Amino acid sequence: MTRRPKAPQTPARRAATPPLAQIRAEIDAIDSELQALISRRARVAQAVGVSKRAAGGTAEFYRPEREAAVLQSVIGRNDGPLSDEEMVRLFREIMSACLAQQEPLKIAFLGPEGTFTQQAVLKHFGHSVRALPLPAIDEVFREVEAGVADFGVVPIENSTEGTVSHTADMFLLSPLKICGEVELRIHQHLLGRMQGLQGIERICSHQQSLAQCRGWLAENLAGVERIAVSSNAEAARRARDEAGTAAIAGSAAAEVYGLNVLVPEIEDRPDNTTRFLVVGRKLLEPSGRDRTTLLLSAPDTLGAGALIRLLGPFAEHGISLSRLESRPSRRKKWDYVFFVDIEGHAADPPVAQALAKVKKVASLLKVLGSYPRAVL
């Protein structure tokens, strides 16, 4: 069968498309309206700060649970074409800039600059904060405890390599509470001043990053020395200053230290993700989509089945556990505590009822925080 050729479209048959100048004029008008609305939002945020300043410092008028609820509403309203992630990022920056009109939040983090923890800070708080890089996790806790920083951000677990034990152990002694969590997709890049792999004599990185890339390293740079350092940013600094040294780090470190990306994304697992915790000085109110982290210990008198008796009330009240890990208690040898993540807020009736039952059998029950779950 012979197909008849399509008749050429006449101007009358074509869809009416506005001329480019008209489209650009519409964009300009929208931009003007957006700017006016953002300025209006900033003025309202200033008014909120004035009304609350008498109640305390900056951290008093920053409400993580309120911000999480706002971002969930952003996702609920989004009908494209921008993705949920892009919409959340834009609104996060608007809220960060508006809050900074009162006084920028001071956020301590495991530094130096160029680390994944710094990326987590910016993802959670936006760019209008004062980021305070510190050399160790315990120093982050101390700065927040002392009130020098409003909040701190520290890594807690990686989807490939598991828990960051130093962070977990800090909660055994620190009075700080968990106020939020950040999930960051981790892309590990091979960085250096050289142009290719031939000039690499040693590779520096944090031990977690080396472990996340061990398969790629074994296949491509099997005979090259691997050196574990305190942070990926320190590795990048050495790669900048030492001939023959390459680093495994993120793209931010490449920018900060002026390095070439020799090979991008060398992590062994495509879903490599690190979870970070936001620590502060107060427990939060419910946001409607929360997680609670507990510290539990069972008395020796419970005997066999102690863990089942500790966790049984959660099953009775239909509460899901998302994480369970034991750590040495540091009170005596072979004595352990359990870190438990459950879905829901400690003030939710089912959770509160379960915790009341757990308290009757536990030798230690500490709510480390009830906080909004990571938005994206």
C-alpha cells in the first residue's frame, strides 16, 4: 500500500506558538513577581525573628520540625516539571536566606572544608549559614554543648561500610539530642594534579572512602600504596602538595584544592549513601513524619531472652524498627548498650505506650532524639 505524503502545514494549521520575544517577556514578568514574593517572605521572616528573639538565641527561632513540614508540603504541591529534589533544594535556599536576615545559624561539622559532611550541612541548612569546620567528631559535640554552635552535623552510618563508631559512642556521654538526619548520595572521585593514572605512587583518603572503593582500586591500581588519613579533605590537600599523591574525595574537594578529576565515581556500589545526624540541645516537637533514636540496656537479671523482652513492646504496638546495633557500654567489660531507631515520635501515643513498657524492664532507656526523617 502506498502511503500518501503528508500535506505541508499551513500557518492556519500550525499550533499557535508565541514569538520568542513574547516568551522572554513572560519570563521577565514571572521573575519580577517571584522576586517580590521572596522579598515579602523575607520581611515576614524578620517579623517572626523579632517576635521570638526574647525567647532565646538563634536556635530558638529555627525549628527543624517546622522546616521539615514546610518541605513536605512543597513535595505535596509539586506537579512538575521540576523534580521534588529540585523543588526542595530551591525552597531550602529561600528559607536559609530568610532565616539569615535575623542571624545566620552557626553549624559545626566534621571538617575541614571540602568534606562530604560539609555537603550534608549545605543540603540540610542551605548556603546562608556560618559553617564551622572542626577536626574531630568530639569537638563538634563540645562546640554545640557549649553554645558556640547552634547545631552540629556528624556522619553516623554508610550503606556500604556501616556505623561510624565514634559518633555512636559520643551519645553515651553527651547530653545533646538528635534534631535531624541527612542522607547524602556519595560519589567518590579519584583526584590528583597529574593527568592520568600513570604518575600515581600513593592514594590517600579516609578509611571509609578507601573501603567504599576497594574493588575498583584492586582492579585498576592494585600495586599502589593506600594511606588512610583523617579526612578526604586532608587527602586532597596532600594530593595538591605532594608529587605522586592522588586522593579519593568528592567534587567539592576537587574545587577547593584545585585538583583534576582523574576518574569519576569509583565507588563500588551505585547506591553508596551516607547518613548524617544533626545534633542540638533540645528535643523537638512532632513534625508528622518522624524517627526516634533510643539508647537501651538490659539488666543482668533479665537473663535469656533479654533483647526480646526489651524490643517486644514495639512489636505489640505496631512500631517498626529500622536499625538495631550494639556497642560496648564502657561501664564494665562485656557490657553492651543498644542503639535502636524506630518509626514515629516519642510523643505519639503508640510510641509513648511502648516506651513506658520498655522502661519497666530496661536498666537504661534514653531518648536520644525524635526528629524529622530525611526529606530526600
